[in-house]
Amino acid sequence: MTTEHVTQVNLIENGPVVVVGTIDLHHPDGTVERRERRSSFCRCGKSASMPLCDGSHKN
């Protein structure tokens, strides 16, 4: 029996895109960041830590 690992992408209403699972995040400068478990990505453009969400959409 094999164990399947599925990465989920969840769109939160009026909030971020939440990715649950391991991903490689490729930045514009060419660096690659391995992110594990849960990552929240900004959709509003207000985050001070782009591309990650810092909760600024709540303000």
C-alpha cells in the first residue's frame, strides 16, 4: 500500500490563498524556498511580507 501526499490549495473568502502541504516557492530573484505544512499567500496586496499573508487584509 502506498501513501499519497496531496497538497491542498484553499481560497479563503476575503482572505489569503492557503496551501497545505510541502511546496517549493520560486522567488523572482531565482532563490527557491521549501515551505512545509501550511503557507498563506496574500491576495489583497497589503502584506508587508509579500508574497506571504501577514493578516493586513483584516484592517
